[in-house]
Amino acid sequence: MKNRTHSTSAAPLGFASRLRLSTSAVHTRAEKTTFIRGFLRGTACPASYVHLLAALHPVYAAMEDETRRLAATDPVIARFHFPELYRTLPLERDLMLLAGPDWARTVPVMAASQAYVKRIRHVAATEPVRLIGHIYTRYLGDLSGGQVLARIAERSLGLAHGAGLDFYDFDAVPDIASMKTLFRARLDELGTLPDAATASVIDEANTAFRHNIAIFEQLEGNGLLSFIRNLPLPWVRASRLPAPAWGGVPAAAN
Ligand code: HEM
């Protein structure tokens, strides 16, 4: 894996590099969650994958809604408004295919996802520059690891080529590497903002990572529960097990 922490240059770090450095510890924590490790090993089950997509859907819907709204009047946010990266519709297409047209009613929304959405709405209303921490954490992450994750998902979930994998397919982006370079250049522009603002972006990116970790941990809890439920042991009875750990409520239309 690439080293995300070292800089050999003596020049002062640009903001993009500072942000990467300041999130490297929490990034490592996210990579080490049981859910992500299982995903990378190819042992994720289709149900938990659907739950992951359903958890991310309201998050992207909120992020894209707030970015679009704020970009109209806020020149800093406008620099991070990339409609070509929007993931809400690809997520809907994947969910439709993998969970059926009724997915919004049948797949529960996890409490961790609701808390993540609440945070996005809160920062957008109170300190919009923090939204950049969320935009960074999800989109630059998706652009960085998406292709590898798509191949793993395709293999381990037994999906027909590309079916249900629109989330990883940035078909409106002609060149992923150039998109990442542009994104990082926009991050570097933030270096001219007051220190308090750049500190907020860094702080919020760490918060965004923690929200993602909370989703993975809830999915893990759920994975363990379904594993136990499916054990072929006479003393394991589904009726005796507690309700799912995710505090699920039926998904509302977003
Ligand atoms: C599946 C486990 C993961 C692996 C193996 C992984 C690996 C990587 C690697 C190698 C890079 C550097 C790519 C490059 O320099 O071009 C990267 C970047 C990034 N990843 Fe991950 N990642 C994982 C999970 C995540 C998660 C769960 C998130 C957040 C939700 C995330 C967010 C990011 C971000 C924001 C970047 C950009 C860093 C920067 O350049 O500032 N990653 N990841």
C-alpha cells in the first residue's frame, strides 16, 4: 500500500498534504475495521453489502443537496461542487437492482447513517466550510480505492459484470487521476483561508471518517448477528436473539 504519511520535500506542505497527514491515523482505523477487512478478503455477504449501500445513500443525498444549495452563494463551497462525482443516483440504481424496487421501504436505515446525515445537515447550517471535510473524505476516498473495491465486490458477491456496481463507476469523469489532481489543487487553495477555517476542515474530515467507522461497526454487529442466526446449532434459535444492533427504522424516501 502507498505510504500516506511521508513527505520528502523540505517545502512547506500544501493543504491537501496536510489534510492527508492529519487524517492518516483515522484512515488506518477505518481500514482495520472488521467489516472492511472482511470486505477486502472477499468475505462480505450480499445482505451486508446492500446495507452498506443503503447506509451511504442518505449520506450522499444530504451531502449533495447541501453542497448544491451552498455552492450557489458560497464561493469556497462552489470550488468543491462537482456534480460529476454525485453518487446518490448510482446508489439508487444499485439498490434497485440488488434489493428490488421496494428497497427504500424494505432495507432499514442504520442509526449510524442517521447520525452521519444529521452531522452533515448541522455543519452545513452552522459552519459550511466544514462540509469540505465530508466532501473530501467520501469522494477522494471513492476516487482512490473505488476500482479495487468494485472488483472485490464483483467477485465476492457473485455479481454479473458491472451489475449493481454503479456506485464505483464515475462515468462522468473522463480521467480519475486528473480528477484527483484537480481535487487536491482545490484543497491547496484552502491554504489561503484563516487558520481557524482550515483547522475546522481537518477536524471535520476526522469526524467524517469516524462516522464511516461507526457505519462499518454497525454493519459488523449485524454481520455477526446473521452469522449466529445461521449457525446450524440446535440451541441457536432466531427468536431468542435480540433485535438487530443497528437500531434500524424503515428507510424514509430521501
Ligand atoms: C478498504 C480499505 C481502504 C484501503 C485499502 C484504502 C487505501 C487507500 C490508499 C492506498 C489511498 C492513497 C491513494 C492515492 O494516493 O492515490 C487512499 C486514499 C484515501 N482514502 Fe482510503 N482506503 C480504504 C478505506 C477508506 C475509507 C473507508 C475511507 C473513508 C470513508 C477512505 C478515504 C480515503 C481518502 C479521503 C483518501 C485520500 C487521501 C488523500 O490523498 O488525501 N479510505 N486510501
